[in-house]
Amino acid sequence: MRGAPTRTRPSRENVPEKEKPKGPPQEQYPLRNLPALRDLYTQTLPDETKLERFGAALFRNSTIAPDKAPLSVPVGPDYVLGPGDELVIDYWGTTSQHLQRSVDREGRLSIPEGGTIVVAGRTLGETQQTVQRLLSRQLRGITVDVSLGKLRAVRAYVVGDVKNPGAYDISSLSTALSAIISAGGPTETGSYRTVKHYRGKALVEEVDLYDLMLKGVSGGEVHIESGDSILVPPAGAQVTVAGKVRRPAIYELRREHTLDQVLDLAGGVPVTGELSRIKVERIQAHERKEMLSVNVGVATNAAASQDAFSRFQVQDGDVITVSPILPYSNRTVYLQGHVFRPGKYPYKDGFKVTDLIGSYDDLLPEPADRAEIIRLHPPDFAPTIIPFNLREVLAKTVPVPSLEPFDTVRIFGRYETDAPKVSIYGEVLRPGEYPLAERMTAAGLLRLAGGFKRSAYRQAADLTSYSVIDGDHVDLEHREVSIDRALAGEADTDVLLKPGDVLTIRQIGGWIDIGGAITVAGEVMHPGRYGIERGEHLSSILKRAGGFSSEGYPYAAILDRAAVREAAAKSREDMVARIQEQSVTTSRAETLASQRERQQLINRLKQIQPSGRMLIHISPQIAKWENTMMDVEVRPGDTIYIPKKPNFVMVAGQVYNPTAITFSPGKHAGWYLKQAGGPTSLANKKDIFVVRANGTVVGRGSGEWWSGSVLSATLQPGDTVFVPEKGAGSSAVFRNLAQSIQLLSGAAVAVSVIRTF
């Protein structure tokens, strides 16, 4: 049906940035996985640059060190002896002996009780017969065996275009091929077809290495003798065979002159190669390149092609490319999607959808009613979509769509399409969206979602439905469903669901408080973890814990709440974000010193751990503050810590001796500050503040006393006097920020001190 060449799409990786087409990338193309288009867009380009010379792998994988060449190998009786060979002579009978004798430089072999004989130039078999006769004259009734103990080494010269030319000491059984392997093989310019073996000036043989690589027959049969030379001349004419052949490579020519002979070297053309599309890039010597094609005529059978190939003459430098056949079949249809057996199918005239999908047995579970045919229209094969209803087609209530070559029938699963769905949320085991089945009810959806959780309110559920009014807008409707009665199967209690309905199973009131507990620690009679009920107050918890111990100090009690800690952490993060944002907006006008100071303040702020402490005001007599504003409501996860009553006041910050000072009743903050040596030269005396043991802060302008001086405040056990550092900030913003950070730092110090009481 198609006779044009394979349609190709250029790779984006090979297109320059400025030439890349604009628009959506290929990944966003909705039909990118269409099998018909994948076949049509298949592109096969042979890469001649990756081809190597045929035979190079033989020497790459067979290289051995010359000094490690084996010299002790089995030999036959036709082996010709020479100086350096070692013979092993064994005889037995009336007497026995084991002898090892080497052939000397003059080619003689010395045998005790037998004399000396010349063996050089004789075969091993002849030598055994000679030794047998010689010893039998002296010793009667013996049997003689002569074997070769060690081969002699011969020196050969490997020259020409080899990777490691030079003189090599190799086994006397070696051939020209062994010598070339010892030298690393021919270079990229050395010949594989004409290896010459010289003995003196006489040419002993020419070896074609292709005989070994193509036929498994070693060309070199003559053993090397000392002084022989092996010459690898430059390579002769070469052609490159690429594409759909069995052995793409660069081949050296010797007796090959036609295309069929060259293709035989490459192993022939497999069935996936197109014989009518063979291209030849030829070099007109020293002039230019030109492109040729092999003319096989009108016939496309193998015999006609072979005749054309035998008449086509090849030349040195030819690049022969065998194109692949088209990667698609003209009479093919494709099945894709929610089916058991997707893939290619043969097209027949009159083919219909039901020839691919005969029944629901050919589909995966839960197919959608929606299906489609993707048709490619020639000549440009632009795709169009032809939708059809799968259920109606299989039921044969509508005409069955016909198919054409290259059609793709795509079947969807229920979850892949815009199928009607309903949702269930709340106290069920598997909340979420579910496909709407025929006549699905609220009770059926609940069963599909796994049923109620223990926390579910079962008497009624909330059902939200929507309806489209005149195709213009959506109206919502809420109604109550007696879900427990519907689940029990009572008549007229269940509700049929519509697309988009949302069923909500509520939670029992107060369920979230089940398991809630508070930790009571420190100086109470019975510390531990206590379960609480909604609305329970601190006084109730302390009573259940047995009240305070005799050493308890309720004034400094710490009520730690996770929500407070989270709020403090968020406040700190917001402060850091504001500082960093201000840094970005003023970075051009700021000096380097200001930027460094800003970063130091941010680092100090990040080091302060957020506190979850709530300020409470309680006393040892619980009855006095019970059911008052001071009797705070507790929450699950709270921790109440009652410290021991301390006997000191802490002085920290920029003082000469930060320390804990023994508490003296009636003494004010200034007296304790003097006991610690007073403020240092770096102290900010105007902003000294006191952190009370109950968490309140007394500072300048706090209004706690009439004199307006923090130092005149009377302190209680566990209070902390904090002397901040002078603000070295270059602006009022920095100074105020530094004061805030020091206040947070002082409060953190006070809390840590209280936990050590």
C-alpha cells in the first residue's frame, strides 16, 4: 500500500538550539504512544564511523606476551628436530633407565652406551627408530621410547605494519600466525590478506588471515625456523559494508571484485535487508565522491538480485550500505489499551472491530464504554479519531465500525476516561472516589468503602448531589440519609446515587477526646499521666494527682502546650522571614557591616528554641483559685510541671559574675545585681528586665511599680534578673530586634533554671 521510503523524524538532540521547532514538546503529544506511528517513525541510520576493520577483534582478544608462549606442547612423529630440542629416552627390559638429552649446536645427540648420532633435520619418528637400533646392539631384550621433553625456541623477525615489530623468541612449532599474534597483530594500515613468510630471501608462503576468520582454517602451515622473517605489508583495497548485513565492517579485498563476493565476506544479507535498495558511495580516485545504486531491474527475487550483484564491480574506498526493509506492514491493524492481547494483527478486506474484539472475554476487567479508532489518512498519514461505544458494538445494537490498514483500536479502562464517579469521605475504612455502577446506592457505596469505622455516627449521613441547570450552572442539594437503616436493608431508606454525589459519614461527637491525657510531673503527690475529659480544668487534674507535695512551688509551675510551642515557632520563623525580606529590599544600600550584623541576629534568633509555656497564676491552696479565671482548661498532650521551691535568685547576662544568689526576703533587683558584681561595660542598663518564676516579665514601662525602675522590684525565689547587651545596631530597627532577641533569650534561661529546681 505504501511504496515510499521510511518516514523519518529528526532527533531533537541533533537539531541546533536556534533551529529547534517551537511548540509543545514530543512528550506532550497525546498520540506519542500510538503503535502505528511508532512503526512509521522508525528510523534506521547505519553509522559507518563505528565500524572497524574485520579481524581486528582476533588480535585484540588473543594478545599474549612472547615470553609466556608455551614451549612444552604435544608433538607428532613428523616433528623435525633441531639444536636446542630436549629428548626424553626411556628403555626397559633386562635393564631400565630414564635419560634426558638435548640436541647440541651441531645437531648431535649423545647417548650413554650408544655413542653419538646426528638427529638435526630428522623427524622424531626416525630418531626413535635410530635410537632403538643403536641401543639394541648393546642391550638385548629392551624396549625403547623416545619423546620430546622441551621444544627449542627459534628467533623470528616480525616486521612491517604490525603494532610491535621486532625479534621474538617463539616455539619451533609456531607458524606465521603465531608470530603475528605475538607482535600484537597488524596496525590499522597493515594487511590481513597478504602476510609474507620469508626464509632468507626466499618467500616460503603467503598467509591470508581471512581463511582463519571466515573458514576456521589456519593459512600458515609452515613452521618457523630461526632467522625467518614475517612481513605484514600495507593493506590493499578496502571497502566498507554497513547497514543490514550480518557482519558490518571494513573489509580488505584480495580476489574479490564484485558486489556478491563482498557481501559474502560480510556474511550475506539477512531477510530484514532490502536487496533492491543498496547504495554505494564511491571515490573517483583523487577527484571526488559520487553516489551509486545497484540496479536490480524490475524483478525483486533473490536470483535476479544475485545476478545484478555479480555484475557490479567494486572499487577501493567504496562504502556499501544495505538499507533495511520498511519497519511496518502495509496490511496491519493495531489493538491497544485495556485488552488481554494488545499488539499487531493482520488486516483482511472487510475487517471490523469485532474481528479484533469478539466479546468481553478479550478485555481486561472493568472496561469503559468509550473506545476509539485512530485512523491515519494518506498521503501525510495525519491521525483522526473515530469514537464508538464499545458496549453497544459488542451487543450489536449499532453498526460495527469497519477498519482500514494502519488503524489502531484503543480500548480504555473505566478509570482512564471521564466515567461517572461518586465519592465517600469521613469515618469509613477506604474513603475516596469510586466508579458509579448501575443502580448504586448509598449503602452499596458504604460497603464498597469497607464499612463504618468505630468512630462513625451511624444514624444519619450527609449526601451532597449536584444537577446541571439548562447547561448553564450547577445547583447543589444536601440531604440526610438514614444510613444505618439503609445498611440494614429497610425499605424506602436507601438512596440511588447520581454522578458526582458525595456521601459523608460523620464522626461521633467527642470521639477526638478519647484517649486524651495530660502529664503531671514534679512536686505532686502522685505524678503520672492522667486521662482527661473535655472541659476539665487544671484544678481537677492537680486534685486527682493528690495535690502539691510539701516542697512544691506552684508559683513557678510550668504548663507546656504543643499549640503554644507551634505558635512560638511560627512567630520566630515569621520574624526571620521579615528580616531576610528586608535584607533583600535594602541589600544595595546596606554596608557590609550591616549585612554581617543582620546575619548574626538571624543566627541568634534561630538558636533560641521556641517555648510552649503558658503563663498561669496558681497558689498552694487549690480551693482559692479553683473555678476562677486562673483555673485554665487543659488540653490533651499538655504537661504540667511543679518545681521545688528554690532558695536563690538568678542573675544572668552582662554582669561580672552571672550566678545564682541566695534568696533574701524583701530584697529588690538592684541588691541582687550588686551581689553579682554589677553590670559590665557592655551592659544596656536602661533595658534590664526581670523574668518572674511564673513566667511574667518586668521591664521598663511594664507598670508593675510606681517608681518606674526595674531595679526597685522586690523579687521572689526563682526570679531571674537579666542584663542585656548594648545594642550595637546601626539602626533603630536593629537595636529593637536585638532587644527582642535578648528578651527571648532571657525567658529561655529562666525556664531552664526553673526545670533544675
